[in-house]
Amino acid sequence: MPPVQLALPAALMIGAAIAATTTPPRTDVRELASTLRLSGEGNAGMSGLIDGRPALRMLQVSIRPGASLPWRHGDAGYVVSGELRVQAPTGDLQVIRPGDSIQPAAGSPHHGVAGPAGATVMIVQDEGAS
């Protein structure tokens, strides 16, 4: 085969090899709802009331098996499927399963690790927390 005719099959093989070794994201986050934080006083016009930043957000987070979420403060969660191991800096571990919810104490850092089947979690996030 002439070199030009080999270029397309070679490119396809290289592309397939790259696709096979690319790791999909460890989490998939989808925003389901958010509310807006209001600002202003008195009879200000609507443009003066809404500053455009969400106050609360509801997220659906799908986590691959064994993947972990970063340390957070103040998020409440509800497990839809799978299992999530939620840990505090003290080492205290709470396993939450479908139908279970968690609401850490205000200001209490925590993070989660998905179980062997992964996890799907609904999270209510306070934008004032980090």
C-alpha cells in the first residue's frame, strides 16, 4: 500500500488506542435546581434585588466505584443508589446506603468515598459553605 493509503488506518488505530486508555471522569455532576440569593432593601427594582449567585443548589452526583469526593463543609446528602462512606477528619466513618441521608454538623468537614458499586447521591449545597 502507498504511504497515503496507510495514513487513515494508522490514524484510526492510534485514535482507538487513545480512547481505550482514556479514563472516564470519576464523578458526573448534574445541577437539578438552584435558588437565587436576594440582596437590596426597600422597594428596589427587580434588577437591584437579584445578584445572580445561587444560595442553594441541588446536585445529582454519580460517583464511580472507589472514587472519592473532596473535603467539604455543610452539604446535606441522600443516597439514591450504591453506597457512600462518609468520613470526618477524626476518622469517624458513616456508611450511607440507598434511602439514607446525612447532614453533617455546621462547619464540620467531611468527604465521601463510593463503595464497590459506585454511588449516586443527591446533594443540597449551601453556596455560603465550602
